[in-house]
Amino acid sequence: MDLHLNRKVLTGGVVAGLLSLLTLWLVGRIGGYEARILLESSLPTIRFLCSTTAAAAATVIALMLTLLSLSESHETSFRAAHYGRIQGIALLSTITLVVSILVLLLLVVPIQESEKIPARAYEVLYYVILGTAALLGGLIVAIMLMLYEAIVGLVQWAHPETDSHLIVDEEDEEEDVEEEPSGGGR
């Protein structure tokens, strides 16, 4: 499966994630008690981040379904790259949605109220949750960059004075017909 993740998208996602991890490094190594205090203070923000990324990812998935149906209902034939881009955006959005929901489910457990959890567990949990938040930030940035590229391609297609790389030319259609075996369909 070709996800059409180009260098710009990957760089943007990685840079966003690394910036978040940099803040972890700046805080420095912390012990169990400090981790519990920092975790308690960051939980509302992490919950908000997860809720927001889940809502954004679900919205993007719905929009990709709409874009797919519009692409199929139009008389213009789009190249495979267009559908690959939609598939890539949908895949990253689905991963983001699932990770966001899993973190939210983890945060539903009132861990700060329990006295039975060892101090070391708070330290591990602190780094796991903030690392996951960095991952979510990187995924959202990558999705937004992929959406931007998709929008630019569609604007080029819709603009009357611009040639689009998304459209299958008549010459390409003739080559596809010659290469397609008999009895082929979708």
C-alpha cells in the first residue's frame, strides 16, 4: 500500500513530535513522587489534547469518505495517486483516533486517587503518556500537511487555467485500456 508520505509530511510530523519530546527532556529525569505531581497537573491538558485529536481525526475520516464519493461520482478520471493520498490520510487519521481513544480510556482510571500504586509506576506512566501526547501531536501535524497537499491538488484540478497531475489524460486512458486484460472490472 502506497501512503504517499512524502518528505515534507514526514518531516513535519517528526519535528512536531520531537519538539514535544524536547520539553520532556528539558523537564529532566524525575522520580516517582515528582512524576505523580506532574502527571496530576498535566492530566487535564492531556485529556483535552486526546479529545481534540480524536474529534479532528474522526472529522477528517468523514471528510475523506465524502471526498472519495465526490471523486467517484465525477466524470473525470483521477489518477491512483489521488486515491492513494485519500487512503494515506484516512490511515493516519484512524491511527490517531485509535491512539487518542486508548489514552482517554487509560486516563479514565483515577490513578491519582490510589495509594497502592508504587512510585515507579507513576514515573513510567508519566513518560508513556507524555510520549504518546508527542506522538499524537506529530500525527496531527502530518495529517494536516497531507490534507494541505490534497487541497492544493484539488484546487489545481478545479482551477480553469491550471493543469492538474491528478487527472488521467486521454492518452493515459488509452494505455490503460490496452494494458487491461479482457473481462476486467473493478
